Amino acid sequence: MSKRSIIKNQPKKNWHIAIAGNIGSGKTTLTALLAKHLSLEPRYEDVEDNPYINDFYNDMQRWSFNLQIYFLNKRLSQIIDIRDCGKSVVQDRTIYEDAHIFAPNLHSMGLMSSRDFENYFNLFKLMSSLVQPPDLVIYLRGSVAKLVAQIQKRGREYENSIRLDYLQGLNQQYEEWVANYSDGKMLIVNIDEHDFQNNPEDLSYIIDRINGELNGLF
């Protein structure tokens, strides 16, 4: 597949595309593919160097607040970098997911105290008020069965202990967030139906929809 421009006869703009989705939905894979085929600068989520991730999956209640604060800090730093880099960027995960999906899910499951959740969410509101939302959010929607299959396929040891009810709770939080998202354009891709990693036609379909969404901003 040849590279395509996402700017068709439009004024020059540095686009910010962000990919949202549950654990195992393929965010990193799609980030890499869009970076390659649309000549975008990729910004990946910091997972392998995360000092809390292993502890979190072994004891979610003890480490939930620490992990969410770590992600919030990293996400804000990344957004500042995106703003200042002067390039069109595709970002692996948004700042909104931590606050509207992961932290509420932990709180509802009793894995984060109300005190910690309120403290965290107030910090998020302050930080998010200082940044601009992405031009386009791509939400990768998938069933728990599909997510589990992809998590197992990539074989990260620390993900072996992920609970099914945790993934299901995240899916429910995602659907509520998507239904109420009003900060910009959103494109929904069903990963149960579109295998963009292995099927070039599915990837082309997504790229065509991205072009349609971004070129309709003017």
C-alpha cells in the first residue's frame, strides 16, 4: 500500500490523531500502520518502562492510584510534545481514557478508594483544561473474547493475570465515554470485523474513513 496524504487540497495543518481502545484492541499496531502509510509521527504509550505496571497487575488495589498518576503525567508530557513538535502525529491512547475509563472502572470495582479517585480526577480536570483535544479520535471497539485472544497472542507476561471482569468493566466504561464524547470528531472501528493488521483492504477502509473525517473539518 502506497503512502497517502491526509491533506487533500486543504490549508496546511499539523493533525493530531489519537487512537483509543481497551487493552489488546490493537492501538499500538494501528498507530504504527498509520504512521507508515500516512507519513505521521508516532507517539507510543510507555508500557515496557512503566515502573508500576507489574505491581499493579499483581495487586490492583494497592497500586491503582500510583499507576494512574504515572499515566496522567506521561500523557500530559506527550501532549505538550505533540503540540510543540510541529508535525502531524498519531498518538497511542488519549489522556481522556485514564480519567473517564480506567480510573472510574477501578473505583467501581473497589480497587481505588473514593478519596484517591476524587483527588486523581480533580488533577485530571486541571491538566486537561490546559491542552487541546485531538483533531480525530479513533476508537477501536472489540468484544472481550477478541481482546483476550489478542492479549494472549502478544504474550506479555504481566498481562497473564488480567481479570475478565476487569476487561468487561473497561468495555462498559468505553461505551459510556464514546456515547458522550463531545470534544471533537470520533471514528469507531470494530476490531471483530476489521483485521487491519493482516488485511490490507481493512486498513484501506480505515484510512479512507480518516480522510473523510479530517477533510470534513473545514
